[in-house]
Amino acid sequence: MLRIGGKEVSRGQRASIEIPVGRMPTQVMVTIPVRVLHGAEDGAKLWLSAAIHGDEINGVEIIRQVLETLDPGELRGIVVAAPIVNVFGFSVHSRYLPDRRDLNRSFPGSRKGSLAARLAKILMDEVVDPCAYGIDLHTGAAGRMNLPQVRCNLEDEETRRCAEAFGAPLMMHSAGPGGSVRRVAVSRGKRVLVYEAGEVLRYNPVAIKVGVDGVLGVMMALDMIDPRPRISAVTPVPSYRQKWVRAQRGGIVHIQVELGERVVRGQPLGVIADPMGESEFPIRAPGEGYVIGVITNPLVHRGDAVLHIALVDRPATEDTEIRSQLNKPLSDANEAMQLPAEPANGSAKGGES
Ligand SMILES: [Zn+2]
């Protein structure tokens, strides 16, 4: 019998569970909303989490769309979905908890610690520990935009198989920061992917499309669902090292490359200018790789991270062009976002964000 948040979920059932966290000063009870799908047949156990950083909302929409398509009667295994983990930050559009702690540096947490520690402990006990696989959904931090990418331990064969099945343009080898749910879950033997795409407080259609297809792709690879068509999946390029390009001086950045663009060592990526048009200082690529993150606020101080580059060993000619791979899901997603033709007296609807 599957038991989550004190509630039993039988085979072939979908359950809505509210896991209590504590009271607001107003005495309203705060809960983490969780959906559990217990498949009709045995299979892999997978958790999905999003908004551990409360302002990273693309993952919330990814989980919503994934849940819409799943039927526990046709599922093999178990899905435990926690689309809004940091319920406090989410409600006030903030990355952090009310005391400014970062939840994703607070795992595994504890029953008697800070609010962050308690929230982390609840997620570990009720969502992570019952599962063998996990996908944690994130976006770039405030002021940054990320190319859709998977971060995981590429040296573990099964994790790598999942990363390939996700089908994001890049898969990057890393351990994750100390105190992150990924790092702690991996230390407990779980196979975990972090998906990073888009930016905070905005729905990025491509990030969402690639994410939904990615989660379903992993579920197919784990034989949890029957094969279905996917639009955005590509063969991911592996990267074992990433580098931040930092501003050598304060100024106003003009970026001259796009997310996903292939760059070579020394290539100009943009300039840092002054507001009077009197000087321009070039920013150059630190090595061979792909642009995977870019600043969205052009005003920088000396030392600010401006671009994030995934370094790759092979020469540019051997790599498939990621940007062209992304064009297809981009145009499909754009099409899906188009407003429907407006009837003469009707009201427009359908546009998101
Ligand atoms: Zn995050």
C-alpha cells in the first residue's frame, strides 16, 4: 500500500494530498499541495518537484501539463508531483522563504530546525524518499535566462540514460550545490535530473514545451507510459565543465550572441559600453562551447556574471547546431501561443503570460 502524507493511495488511483507545513501569523494553515498517481501496474517510482525557488514558475506549468495527460489506469509505477514546494515564496513571487533562507540549500532538513529545514524535511520524507527517480524543475535566477538544459551525474549510466531521454539540447555533468535536493537525494541512491530553463516569473513557451516533452520522455524510458510522439526532443550534447563569463568592468552590456549559440575560444560575445558612447570593451568566449545562460538586465558591476558557457571538447563542426534544433519547438510553441482568430463580436482569449 502506498502511503503519502498520511493518506493511502490504492492502485489505479489519483489522490490530492495537502501536507501541512504550519500556520501563517493569521492562523491560516499552509500546506504543500501534492498529487499522487498510483499506477494500475507496477513500475518505476518518480517524483516531480517545482518552485522550490518560489519565483521559478515554468516548472509549475510543466507539471500541470504533464498531470493533465496522465491516467493512473494506464500508468505503470508511481508519480508523486509537488508543483509548488516553496508555497511561501510562490505566493509573494520570491525565490526565498519569509526569513530569506534558500530552500534549495536547506536539504535534507530537520523536524526541529528553521522553516526551510522543516519544509525540506517534509519534501524528503513524503515526496523524495518514496521514489527512486526524481526530476526537479528550475529556471534561471532573477535577471538571468537559461537555455533548456538538464543537470545531473552523467557518470551514472542510468541517470545518463534518463538525461538522454529527456531530450533537452544540453546535458551537463555536475553534483549540484550543497544542501540542494538533488545532491542529497543522489547521496541516498536516487537518480535525479534537474531541468533548468527560461527565467523567473514568466512562462517561456519553449522552456515549458521542452520540459513537458522531457518529463514524458523520461517516463517512457522508464516504461511508465506507452510511447507517444514528442515534438521537441533532440539528442543532447554532453558538457562536463561550465564557465561563467564575468564583467571585467562596470557598464552597460550589449550581448551579441543568443542562447544556444555555438562559440569558439576568443570569440566576441558582446561589449560593455559606457552610457555616453565613449568606450566599448569586448567580452570574449573563454573556450569552445554553447551559450546556456545570459543576463537579462544589461546594467553590470565589475565581476557580475554576464554569460554562462557550457564547455565542450569537440570542435564546432562536429556538433549539431543547438539553435537550429530549438527552432522547431520554438515555432511550434509560438504557434500554440497564437491568439485564435477573433470572431467579429467575440472576446480574445488564449494568450498566456
Ligand atoms: Zn532554482
